[in-house]
Amino acid sequence: MYFVYILKSGKDGNLYIGLTNNIERRLNEHNRGRNLSTKHRVPFKLLYQERVGSRIEARKREKYFKSGTGREWIKSSLR
């Protein structure tokens, strides 16, 4: 089982979209600065998570959320 997740930075308000098989561990890694691409933007708040059945499905959903249509959905649904 995998998760697609959306985080919001408490520092700059920007979003981060990713996928993982352990959402608690991954959020902890982000907030402890263990991710090179996000360590300068901590702390993070989990805005959204979606459970999917496989890594392939999670990757498809992640790509969707990073697309123009996906970002519009995020803007209208989560903010």
C-alpha cells in the first residue's frame, strides 16, 4: 500500500507533493530536515493524503497533482 501526500511548508507556504509507503515516517523525515529538497522549508503540515494500491498508481497520482489540472484541484479543494 502506498500514499500520495501533499505537505505545506510553515516557512514559505509552498506545497510539496510526494509518495511513500509509510506516511508517518516520511512526514517525520521531512520535518527533521532529512530530505535535501525540503530541509530549508521546515516545518511541514500534512494537507492531504490518498491511499492507493501500488507504487505505480501512486506515481500516476503524484504526476497528476503536479500537473496544471492537479494544481487547480489542490487550489480549489485544499486551500
